[in-house]
Amino acid sequence: MNLSDIKKVYFVGIGGIGMSALARYFHGRGVEVHGYDKTETPLTKKLVEEGMHIHYEEAPEQIPPGIDLVILTPAVPAAHRELLYFREHGYPVKKRAEVLGIISRGMKAVAVGGTHGKTTTSSLLTYLLRCGGIDCTAFLGGIALNFGSNFVEGRSEWVVVEADEYDRSFLHLSPDIAVILSMDADHLDIYGDRETLLETGFRAFARKLKPGGSLFVQHRWCGMLGEMPGMQSFGLEGGACRSENVRVEGGFFTFDYRGPAHYFQGLQLAMPGRHNVENATAAIAVATQLGIDEGAIREGLRSFRGIRRRFEFLYHDGQSAYIDDYAHHPSELEAAIGAARELFPGKRITGVFQPHLFSRTRDFAEGFAAALSLLDDALLMDIYPARELPIEGVSSEMLYEKMSNPRRRLVTKATLMEAVRENRPEVLLTLGAGDIDTFREPIKAYFEERK
């Protein structure tokens, strides 16, 4: 497929974070962009403002004539009426990951993979490269606050992409540089078990590296990945590229970076949390390999504002704080709660958690219960089903029974705000990948009114 021949493109599920980045790419190239999504959101409204055409019903009659390419997300069911129409009428239909692979094969690509931290690391790396003079393009899995977008258009030969393990999407990529941040069990609805995730997922992805390319792997996972060409390790207090002496100073997470050819002391990261220091370590390792100098790295780390819904401060007055985070896996919950504890020692930490997917809740029930028990107070919402039907016996009540903290409570969307007011939180975290973000503004308004 020659991308230069595409004049009119249609997205089935255009409002997804990865899909909308691709839509912005095509729109920026002068392609006419149309699409469907299930619901109108702030992101789809923004796409319409930018000049794209979107509707919200499964309506083949609203599909314009002359579509050159149809792009779909794996989240769209096979029985979707518009998708059936396109297949029946012989339109070229490709998955988002296939198209991203085609785009990246024409450029020099850095692919950032792992079950956690992809969006933060790829966004920070993009920012460091641009601070250092490499005008890279980027397809990001979240809205990077420095760019105000999930797509960054550049003029250099480099592109930064997220390598998504869901549906084995990342196997469409053939990067020059690859990063693997973590390989925790996840997406077992796709892979079945952890060993299959490792073999047909991450090991297969590592083997897609171009000859002579570099593979940066978090040091604890190197053994499970096995021998791979071009592999270098990174991490906190371990790895060939490592960050040491991590501490909180003046509101910044401060650390020293040591690599095979570099040693930077007293780097300051505006994003909180040791997990983000580790993400930054991977970004620094890639940036230094591509020739970015210490000054640009130092300034980029300090001025990087983070990602929407990645430990995002929505309120902070010195006495109380409200933070919103996308955490939807036990490891991510532990990282977010741990970051809050380090930033606010002695404060009471309250968390509102909305589990995401029945299958993930079932597969990691013990881990979720242990992570949520790290909170002083826990408000537990109903499971957000996303693409799934309910599974018998799997519910938020099941997690509630497994948790050990005495101050825990089941809430619904209708009772959440009342429960927050009764709790009078000192530090509040909203956690989850579903539609819990619809409560961001009401909770922020509560903190502002309370003051």
C-alpha cells in the first residue's frame, strides 16, 4: 500500500487514543478524514474542530463515497454494521497497528513496549529528542501535556511509537531501537497464559528489531527474554544504564544517571514516582545513544509536564491534593500509591478505583486486593466492562472481600461524590482506565469549594 495514494480515509472507532493519533497524521497530510465512534468525547469534539468528520451511530448510509482506506481498532466487534459493509463491498480494511507499521517502516523508528509505562516513556523520549534538536514524529498513547496532543508531527527521519502488546499489535513494527519496560502478565484474554505472552508477544517483538539495532530491556526482565542481539539493560540501581541515589528534593524526584559513556548527577524529574524515574532512565539511555547532550536532557526532564491521566495533579494547595491516574493493573496501582506516599509523607491517602474489564479483575484479583489495601481509605466502584460481557462471580464485591484495609467502601457512580464529601480526603487518587475520568471536574470542584 502506497500512503501517498490515500486521499480519503475512514476510521471505525476514531475516538480511541491510538486511532485518533493516526487520524491526526493523515489529516496533517491533507487527507480527508471520516470516522465513526460509539460516543462523543472531548477528544472526538477536538478532532471535529480540527476538520475531521465523525458520526456516532452504526450507519453505513452515512459513509461517504470514495473511501481509499478503512482503518479499524481491535476493540470494534466483528459484527459491527459499518465494518460488515466495508468487508462486503471489498474496501481495503487494515488494523491500526498494520498502518502504523507501514508508516514506521519508511522511517527510523524507536518502539517503546511493555505492560506499564509505554505512554510516559515514549512521550518523555519524544520531548527529550525534540529538546535536543531531533525533530521527531511521534504516535503516543495519551495526551502529552507539553504537546497538547497524542500525535507530534516532525520533519526528521525519526519516529517514536508505542509498541502495544494487546492483540499482538506490536508485531507489525520493525524498529531500529526498541525498549521493553516490563513484561508482567496482562491481556490474558488474548494470550491465555504468561508464557504465551512472553514467547508469542515480547520475545517475538524483540526479534522484529532491525539488524544492528539496539534493544533496551529493564534489567530484571533480561533473563526471561533470553539472548537477544543488541540487548542492553537499564533500571533503578541496576543495569548497564541505571539511575541511582533517588530522592525527593524541592518537589522534584532527583537522581543520578550512569550509562556506559555518561554520568549525570542531580537530574530532576518533574513527574513523581520511582516508576517514572525508571521510565526516564530508559528515555535517557535512548536519547544519549542518539546524541542528545546533557544540557538538553537536564532541561527536558525538569520541564516535562507529563501525560493526561498519568499521575496528573488536578488540585494541590500545600495541605491537600487531588491526583488522577490511569492505573488499571496491580503493579500500576502500587506505583501510583507509592508515589503519593513518598510525595506526601504522613498524609492520609484515599483512593477511588474503578476496575477495568471483568477478565482482568478475575485474573489479578489477589494482586488488586493487595495493592488497594495499601490505601488508608478505599472507595471501590463497579467494574467498567469495556469490550466484555459480565463473568459470573466477578465483581467489585469480590475484590472488597479480599482487601484488608478496614476503611473501605463500595460506591456507584450515583453515590461517589457523596462518599468523597463524607471522606474529606487529604490526598485523593482516582484510579482506573474506564470512564472514571468523567468525575475529574466534579472532584476538582469539590476540592476548590472546600478550600
